[in-house]
Amino acid sequence: MKKLFFSILLSAMCTRAVSGSLKQETISKTTAALGVPQAGRIEKVGPGIWKVTFGSPEKIRPADFKKEACWEGLKKLPDSNKPPIALDAVLFNQTEKGALARLKLESSERIYGFGLQVNTFEQRGLRRDIRTNSWTIGNIGFSHAPMPFYISSKGYGLLINTSRYVTFYMGAQHKLEQSVALKQTLKEGPGEDASSPAALYDRHYEPSDDVEILADGTKGMELYVFEGPGMREVVERYNLYSGGGAIPPLWGLGLKYRAKSNFTAAEVINFSGYFRNNHIPCDMLGLEPGWQSAAYSCSYKWNEKNFSNPDSLLEIMQGMNYKLNLWEHAYVHPTSPIFDSILPYSGDYAVWKGAVPDFVTSEARHIFGGYHKNAFIDKGIASFKLDECDAAYYDKAQGEWSFPDIARFPSGIDGEQMRQLFGLLYQKTLSDEFRKVNRRTLLDVRASGLFAAPYCSVLYSDMYDHSDFVRMIVNSGFSGLNWSPEVRQTGSDADLIRRLQTTVMASQMVVDCWFLKNLPWYQYDREKNNRGEFLPNYRELEQKAKNLIELRMRLIPYLYAAFARYHFNGTPPFRALVLDYPDDPGVWKTDDEYMMGDAILCAPFIDGASSRKVYLPAGTWYDFNTGKKYQGGKEYAISMSLDQIPMFVKDGTILPLAKPVEYITPRTTFALKCRIYGTPGAPVRLFEDDGHTFNFERGAFNWVSLAWNRSRVQLKRSGNFKGSLYKVTGWEVIK
């Protein structure tokens, strides 16, 4: 009996030994198939910025189109002269699918960024597929401006300089050897209760510490690492390396209203009279597709039936102090004046039967941009709405309308690369033309990418969930992007006003009612609006809308200063709370509040709500509407009427609020009434220049200091600008 027992035991032990040997051999073979991991070539390329190169990256990459870095600003940031992570521990392999990078996370690291992410805020434990797309599909990373760039709570940022699709596995996977190691520590016990599979999954799922990054189809990889020491400094360093954030023209911070798509010139002029006659501020009027003779694809010619004399229209609109914005996309219709000349510099697939310019080539940019300068910019058109450049639409109804990944372009890139670069290069093409005439613009654009901070553009979307809008504001600040929620279709009085409030607290205030004949506060039901059936309380809603638009005008000096800091210091004007309060666990997952400038916390009310919970970080905060004081480090249940906007002002702030003007011209001066919250410390600085040209880049600007001396606000100027934008007319103290 004993002999039989020992025989069985010996057999089992041998089986386990052989089994373990076979598993280890399998793991070794799998690992060997990738080849020996290699370290990359390390090079320091700027203060606190390192580049790591493996193999032979593709020939054309996003950094090829990067503006010159703001070296003066970069030199002011801390530089430890030591990489924030062990770069020799970032290991690479060449696989059949492309170049693969591997590195480790610390167990406490939190990850943010990846461009304009729609569904998620904190990104650890997720797979992110970086692919430009006009519609979010699931929660995999697609968006209008996804970026292969993330930021760690440990104070570094990592960027892959590629125009290929990139997949990031951010601790979302576990290697097989981890299971083998785990086996040694586990003891077999009773089976688990499988009656609740979801509960079992939640209990057993844990993110790993492994990061794996795959660049699709490449033979190498170029990786940038940005030093902190904190996350905010990482973002500032990235923005300054990109060329510094763009400062919009002053008029770009006012209201933009996009008129009904099929309006004629007479209807445009008549409609624009509404704002002037009712003394409601409005700086920009946008014309939608109907202004062109062909729109899908685009002719870039005026529709002669509806706009028989465009020069006269421009003269009238300029006389009413409007800036005119024209909708378009970059697919060139066969009847366009530039079709024949752009054809040799276009891809081999059409979109809506139009040629797709290869904006990688200087020839295509010269033809497309030069035509726009001569036909529109020189005649006074102030900006453009660059639609459909996100180049894909995965939807059952519309299908895939764009050029395919297999498309080829004269520069040598394919459709996949062009899809990732198209929005950025479209912005560059038209922005360069405005620079030639020394006029700033503010473009609307539906796609962007790496190193876009210096382009004065604001992203928008056809997606319309209010909570997504807010999350996209929060996420945009990690990546050198401006995002613009807009008012379009709404479902109730409260929804209309709360959405309008969110646009007040954003980089651009836009009402885009291209399908409405009348104002949305007159009637938000589409069919009733176009029949002229108004809401019974439309005058009340009109007054609420006017009050909010005037509030936006009051905030312009404050916002303009925030954008100036974006340019000179790299500080995003709209940003997640975690960038300002990185050590506060209360904000680590907060994706529905954000900082607007350095002193105002915004907490939008979603979908017409009248109350919500608001977390206020450490310190003292004041309700912008009532002056009520709150102690930070706590969460509050806040209720607000539709006449109140959810903004909270930091203690010690001198907040300059301007007397509202109906529009901004080169002669505008802002009369400031300052609010003094608590006891101010350092003075607040405003930015002052001509508000319209690039002369500030040549030193023609002032910093205007507003200081509180216990009894009055004192204004002091320093700089080379000879004019003045601001004068102080009063102040009030809020204790």
C-alpha cells in the first residue's frame, strides 16, 4: 500500500515539474519571438526635454511641422538635467505589426491626457487607440483630436512623434509569466460563487504596471519625454516646445453666431441687425455651406444666386462691425478655380468627388492658401470654419465617407498618415496666410493633433452630450488644444440657458443654429422656430441670454490675460483641477469642474439641472453671483437659479470686470470695475496690445499691473506698446 502511495506521489511530482518546464519554455519561446529588447538612442533636445529614437521612424512625422519652440519661456522652467524616468529602461522591439515600446509604471501613478478624449478622464488601466475620427466609437480612444501623448502624476509626459495609428496599453494587460509567478503563491481552496459574474470580474480585475506602445506599421519609433517637476510644468513645457499657445484676436473672445445655412445675403444682413438693434453683443457672424456654389465638395466660390454681390455684403457687415466667418472643408470640387492646379498635389482617392490636397507639400499649401488669401482674406474675411477634416465617420447610416487608409499622396504618405495630419496641416495652411497680412484670426476646426498649441483654432464637434462637452474642456488642457462647446439644439428653457452658460466658461462662445431661422431663445423647437412660432416667454429667455453674453464681454480682459500666459508661459487657459491641485485626492478624478485662468473655478450645471455637488480645493472660495464664502477641501451641494452662473473665485483675487461693449474694434477701451476678493497678495497682470496683429511677437505689448493698496486699485504699465486697452473706473471689496 505504501509503495503504491509513493509511486503515485512521485508520478504527480514529475508531471508538475514537466508541466512547469513546458510552461516556462513556452513563455521563453514567446518572448524570444520578439527578439532581444533594445534601448533607444537618447538625446536631450531642450530644457527638460529628451528624445529617444529606436530603429528608423517613418520619414514624415508631426514634429516636422512644429513651430519654433519658445526657448525663452522654456529656459524659465526648472531643468534638473536628469530625465524624469529611466530612459535606458524604455525598451523597444520590432514586431510584424510595427515598433513596440515597453516601460513600467509605479503602482501609485495616475495617467491623464491622450488629446481630446471624450469618455474618460483618468486613463490608467485602459487601452487607447489613437485614431482621428469624427464620431466616438465605444471607449477606445477615437476622437477629433486624439494624441499619442500622456501625462503622469509622477511629473513627466511621454509623446510618440508619429502620424501612424498608435495603441497604448496603459496597464490594461498581464503577461503570462505573472500568472506563473502567481501560481507559486496561491493555495487551492473551495470554488468561488459564480452567481454574480460582474462582481467576480470587478473583484479580480487589477491594472498592471506595464505600459506597451505599438506604432502601427513602423520600422522604428521616436519618443519624447517632458520633465515636470509637476504635471502643470509638463503641460507648460510641451506647449512652449510646440511654439507657445496662440493669443486670439480680442474680437475672437466675443460671441460668434452662425446663421441659418440657406440664408441669402439680404437675410444675413437683416438677421445681423437683430443684435445691433437690441444692443446684444456679437462680434462674429458665421455663414454655413449655402454661401458656396458647391459645398460637398467645395468650390470656394460665392453662390451667385444668393450672394450676387459679396463685396457689397462684406462692406455692409464691416460697417456694422461684424467679423465674417466662412464655412468650408478642404475637398476641392471639380468646378473650383483651384481644381486643376491642385490636382497634381492631391491624393489618388476623392472625397465627395473632390480632390484631397496633400498639405504635406508646400505646393498644395501654396495653391490652396494663396487662393484663400486673394479671394477672401484680402477682402476682409476674418476667419474660416474648417469642417470635416477629421476624415472619418464610422456610422451605419453614413458609412465611411473619407479617403481610405490605402490612399496615396504625392509626398509619399498614405491615407492613414494623412488622416492623422490633415486637421493640423489644414490649420497651418490658412493660418500662414493670415500671418502674411499681419492679422490674427480664430479658426473653427474639427480635427487637430500634436504640436497644435500655436495655431489659433478652436475644436468643435457634431456630438452633443453636455457632460461630454464639459469633459472635453477638462481634457483639452492636457494637450495644447482649445475646445469649444456650442449652443445648437436644446430641449428646454433650462437646457438652453445652462448650455449657454457653459459656452461663457469656454475658450470660444458659439451659438451654432445653422438650421434655425430665428434665435434659439425665441424658440428651440426646430419646426416651430422656422414657422415663426415663438415661446410664450421668449422675451424673458432673451434677457437671460443677453445677460450671459454681456458677462462674457465683462470677462474678456481676464480671459485675454489667461491666453497671454498660455503664449509666454505655456499655461493652458482652461485646465483640469488636478493641474493646479495635484496633491488633493479630491480632484484626482474630477472631470466636470475646471479652472478658467488662475482664479476662477467653473462647475457647469449639466442638462438644465438646478443643483449639483461641487468640490472646492483647499483655500477660501467665493460664489461669483452672491459673494457667499466657502471653505475649500470640501464638497458642497450647490443650488443655483438660471440667473446664476456656476463660477467660484479664489480668495485673494483682484478680478477685473469690463463694462460690456457690443463689439470690439481697434479703438475699443475697456472700462474696468475690479472685484477684490478677501485680501489680495500679488497684483494681477493683464495683457495689453493692439488686439489684432502679431506685433506683440516683436515686443509691442504691455503688462498692466493691478494692485490693491487697501483703499483703491492702482494701475501700472510696463512694456513697449504705446496705446492703452484698460482704464480702472471703480472697485468693490468682497469679504
